[in-house]
Amino acid sequence: MDPVDLRSLESAVGALERPTFAMRIVNLIGMPIEAATKLLPAKASAIVARATTMAVRKAVVAAVSTMGTKHRGAPSRWLHRAAAAGSGGAGGFFGLPGLAVELPISTVIMLRAIADIARSEGEDVGSVESQLACVQVFAMGGPAPADDASETAYYAVRIGLAKALSEAAEYITAKGITEEGAPVVLRLIARIAARFDVVVSEKVAAEAVPVIGAASGVAINLLFVTSFQKIASGHFVVRRLERKYGLDVVKSAYEEIAKRTGYHRSKQRIGALHQ
């Protein structure tokens, strides 16, 4: 692999394997996420689950029906960060009930940011496969799946979603997309939403801490957006290199870098991939 590409892959490994959002949230609020979660009302989990499912559904529809194909140059990271943080701050003003309105809006804004990053790495976002690869980013912010401890978190997520992505892409290519969705599309939405739910729950828990003011609430939303932009950058660097060198070559190099740099997951770091 070319030395420049190898350095890009090393940066991608760091972005994809390091749990930046949860760690930075802990530093901001000054307490473990588990402790913050106890401040949420009992109904919070159900509200978050419904909001994340709706957010991912809206993202899938937006991805395959409104994404442009024109290359726009370098991704506009701060424009999207400001928009998503602003919508998140407005939603946060209304507390947990506002999540159902705010999260789908923020998620679609983040999808635009992810698509810009995808374009900058040579993706044809006019293709259904690339569009769903953008939505797939929302599944990459949670804990590592437990399916195979020999895989890194990133490739374990991709392997876990591969069949659902393939089936959904085939269906959408042939028949298009609707708000209601076919069973194969709904299955993909459920798989992605189950993992996106983990990070959204961390975000909501942090915002429930009494000492968090309006400024800190906006900061949490900014961390939220920035985290997924970093994941997207790593994801689409890997995909670009896979197009150039082949999946097996890049996966092998990725795993080797992860082991060498200490990012390769151990059983103690493994979470669960929701079915």
C-alpha cells in the first residue's frame, strides 16, 4: 500500500475504533454516563427508541430520494455542525419530549454532512449502495458487536449489517423507497436504529445532568455531530482504499494497524449488536 494511503488508513483506524463521543461527554459533564442515565425518567428508553427509529427512517428516505450527485469539493464541516447543534439546542429546550421532533431533523442534517464527506472521498452518492453506506455511519457510534472477537469493532459492524444492507439496496434499486418501507428496508432501519439508540441515549443522559446549562447543551450536540463526522471520514477513507486495493488487502492492513496501535478490541470492550 502506498505510504500516503497507509497514513490515511492509520488515521481512519483511530477515528473508527476510539470511543470519542462517550469519553468526551464524560469529560464535559464530570460523571460516568451510567450515573447520568439514572437521572432520566423511566419512560426515557421508550422515547429514545421511538425517536431513533423515526430518525433513521427519515435518514434512509432522505438518503435515497434527495441526495444530489454533484461533487461539491471539500465537505462543509462547520456549516453542518452549526446547523445540527442549533437544531439540537432548540430541541433540548423542550427536554425529552422534544427529542421526537429534534432528532430526525438533526439526523438528516448530519446525513448531509456525511454525504459531503462521502463525495470528497470519491463516492457516487447517486448510487443506492453509497447512499445506504452514508446511513450506515449511524450504526458505528455504539459499542463493538460481540459476534466475533477476532474482528475490530468497525469491521464487525459492517459484517453484521452486510446482509441487511445488501437486501435493502437490492429492493430500493428495483422498487424505490416509501415512508412506510418494505420488510427488508424496515429490517435495516431497525438494525441501524438499535445501535444509534446507544449513542443517542448517552447524549440524552448527559443533557439530563442538572448542572448542564444551555451552553453545555449546545456543546453536547456539537460533540454529537463532530463524532459522527469523524466516523464518516474514517468509513469513507476505508471504502476509498477498498476500491483501490481490494477489500481483503485493506481489511488485513486495518486489522494490523489496530493491533499495533492498541485499538484492536478485547472481550472486555465488546458490547452487543442488537438483532
